[in-house]
Amino acid sequence: MAEKPVPTHADVSYGAHDKNVFDIWITPSDNPTPLVIYIHGGGFRKGNKNTITEDSLKQFQEAGLSLIREPLKVSFNRLIECSRANSVNVRQVTI
């Protein structure tokens, strides 16, 4: 099995909670690259940012895309509010 590429920057903090961290892979280029924001699946009840596969990461890089791997807070209460706020915070840090 292939090994996952190492992030350019790992566990970049974007909030007060210890799970408010993302990883970013910046694809080397002389020009700015498009950015993919990966939010794991799990129906708001399971999973984490590490669920992306090494094949997916490599395909994004080979296509000239940079990637952020963002966590999605697992919550049984206020599901939509929590996930929306989390995603907004990541985007504010990266823009």
C-alpha cells in the first residue's frame, strides 16, 4: 500500500478547540494552484480528517491541485450549525 504524502503544513490551528486544525498540501508550481477543500464524510457522527486516501491525495497533486484536509466536528446536537461554523472558520484562515 502506498504511503500518504506528507502535508506541507500539518495541524494548522484555526480556532480555540483542539480539533480546529487542518492539513494543507501545496502543490509546487510557478503559478497559484486551485485549492480543493476535503471535508470527510460520516454523517456528522463518525470519521475524521484522516479518511482521505493516499491515492486521492496523489491524484489531486498530479492534477496540479493543492488540498486542505479539514476536520468536521462530530456532534449529536446542532449538527448543521456546528459544521457550518467549522467550515467558515477554515475558509477565513485560508483566504
